[in-house]
Amino acid sequence: MVPESPYCACATPPGIGGIAVIRMSGRYSFDVADRIFKILRSTAPTVQSVREMPGYTSAFGRITDPKDGAIIDECVLTVFRAPHSYTGDDLVEISCHGGSAVRQEILRVLIENGARAAEAGEFTRSAFLSGKIDLSQAESVMDVISAESTLALRAAETQLLGALREQIGKTSAELYGVFAKLEMLIEFPEHEEKPENIEDASERLTTSATQLRALARTYTQGRILKEKMNVVLCGIPNSGKSSLLNRLAGYDRAIVTPIAGTTRDTLEVDTSVEGIPVRLIDTAGLRDTMDTVERIGVSKAFDAITEADLLLWLISPEEDDGDLMFFAKAAGALGSRKVGLLVSKSDLISKAGAEEYLRNLFSSIEKLGLSDKIRFGRAISSETREGIGQVGAEIRSMYDELGQGVNRSLLLTNSRHYDRVSRAADRVDEAAAVLADGQPAEIACTLIRSALDALGEITGDRVSETLVDEIFSRFCIGK
């Protein structure tokens, strides 16, 4: 196999489906395709081979094994010519039937006739190396694929369209301008090193740092879109935790029985609530018990509480809730995070009774000195759905509050991007302080260059081959 062998992979997931898509890209893609594909009908009637096909056209034909002429499948082959393709190189896509054997056989004959198996993320890596997209856009490709909510998809699509690249580009251009001005001051101090010039450079740096800080703050929301909001359901046994999890998840995931201690381990469900990606965590009922297994479950429940973004504490009027010892312990484990207090099974009592019950709970919690821990209180019924929508609205409200004062059109969702933006902001702040303190401009230039290097690692303008390898190794094979 020559080093320039085209690479191929299936771009659709394993399993049986109506169709599957197999991609091949590289300099000799059309030659390899012509060895195995016979055109029967084409959008360009005079075309007899793949190499003759214009870009963005398709042909219906048969994939055969050149060794014996056996027909493998009838399929549609589409041609994308360099540089107008996803990778920037010649590329063909084969839309075949979606069976496992069909895919495997087509990949086999491609490899036997001049192609090679693609490496993880090789198609997108080629797009990056050919300048079709920058590194932030390349990383957003996997975010689009893995998005589990509408908001996560919207954030990923925004970056895929180049919003982060544009923002970083504007800030970098401003920093380059200040850097050039400072270099001029260094070279010609007798003409340029005036107080007003130094002050202007310092002010411009302060403005850039402020913009970078604002971008970094979007990670509070972006992290949730990428990693999900951890919502932990807690309470004493039979308080309705598992029923609420099933209702929020939209299907029966947890076993629900009237027997105390049914849930003995944490149970996690990934879902979307009001467009927010959420990880719901059902926990064992909190109580003193001699049962070894149940005690482990209670311990795991407290472990889950320490990782919660929001704790939903359920109390049922059916149960003896006079002892709030477990609530106090759970609230203490939350740190500065908040609790949603839910009176569950409200269908068993009147609306007025549920409201009175909730007021009494607030009064008891206030006496414990824990009222500042409560974010909201609601009466709910998983049976009748009463109040369930309000719980979802509270989760959305909590997410929205995290984004107050930031530009929501662009969210950082990648921890690597957040780290580089924060680092750049620190260096720019330091450079502004250096100038304000009357220190040599050379020091400020060094700090600005460090900031530019950090921003360049986001877009790929300044990035090591090792980092590129690491990023694309996390991609799926067909992308």
C-alpha cells in the first residue's frame, strides 16, 4: 500500500438499517472506486466511470469483487472533488444497504483494491489540515454528533459554523495590534514612548481581557450542555423518588413498589428537561438500617449528593417526616448549592392541605437554620403529573441564571477551550498591569505573546502535533 492510499470507513453506526454510508477520501479515491463500481445510471448520462463524474453528482450502480466478478450490492455513489469536499481531498460516499455483511464486504473490496482503513477522526483531521475548518470547528463536529438536547445541539452548531473562531480571531487581531504598537515603542522610544501611548495600550489590553473573561464565563452554562446537570433525588424510603424519576425521564426506568428499601443503589438516567441535558440520579431511601446492602446504598446516596448541581428532596405526607436529621445532613453536604423541596404524592391530600404541609416544612427547616438552602418548594404528584412541569421550569430557570451577564449566542462547552481562554485573559490582565505600573514594554510583549499562543491552541494556529493526535483520537472512525 502506498502512503497516499485513500482511507475508508463506514460513517453510519453498527447495526441493521435501511442504508449505510461508506466514505473514502484521498488522492486516488476515484481510481479505487472505478475498480469495484460499475455505473448503471448516472445524473450525467455520458459518464462511464467514477473518474469522469463531475463533483456533487451521483450514480447508481453495482459494487463487485474484481477477483471473481461477484456482485456485492447495488448502491448509489456520490462524488465530491477536491477542494470542494468535507476533507478538502477527492471523496466518494457509497450509500449501500444497511446490513452488517454488506458493509463489511464493501470495505473488504475497497481495502483489497488500494484503499486502507481510516484512523479515528481521520476525515475531520484532513478537513482541519487542509484548512476547511479550524480546530474549534473540528472539535464541535463530535459535539454535534453527541448532543443530547436542543440547547446542546444549538451550542455545537454555533461553534461548527465558526462563531468561536470569529470571536477568537477578533480578540487576537486586537492583541496583535497592541503588540505591534508596543514593539514600535521598544524600537523607537524617543519618538513613541509617550504616556498617552502607553495608557492607550493598557486600556486596549484591559478591554480585551474583559472580553475574554466574558467568554470564559459562558462555560458555566456550556459545561452543563456538555456534561449534563446532575439532579439528585433524595428522601426517606417511599417518598416518591423513583416515581418522579420515571415521570421526568418519560418512561418507567426505576422499579416502584410500596416496600421500603426497594431502591438500594443509585440509578442514573440521562434525559432532557426543558431542553437542558440532565442526569437524573435516584438514590436509596435515607434511613438508619442494619441491612448491609441498604447501608451501602445510603452511603452512595450521600456520595451522589456531593456531586449534585441540584438536589430534589422529596417528602410524602404518608411518611413520618418529623425527623429532619437526614435532610440537615444532606443539605450540609451540598455546600453552596441549593435544594428543591417537593411534597410528593400531593394527590392523596387536598390542595390546601398540601400547601399547609409545605408551609409547615419550611417552618421546621427555618428552625434548623437551613432555610437559605431552599431554592424552591412545590407540591407534586407523579401519579397525576401535578407540579411536574413546574419542576422542569425550575431546572430551566436554574440553568438560565447561570448565564446572566454573558453572551448566550456563543457558549464554551469544551474544558480545553475554557482553560486556554482563561489563561489568555490572565496573561492580558498581567500585561495591562505591567504597562500601568510603568514596567518595561518588553515584559508586556512577552505576556501578550503567551496569550496569543493560548488562543492559537483553540483555533489550531499554534498547536503541537501531539495535541492534534490526542484530540482526533477521541473521534469515531467514520468521522
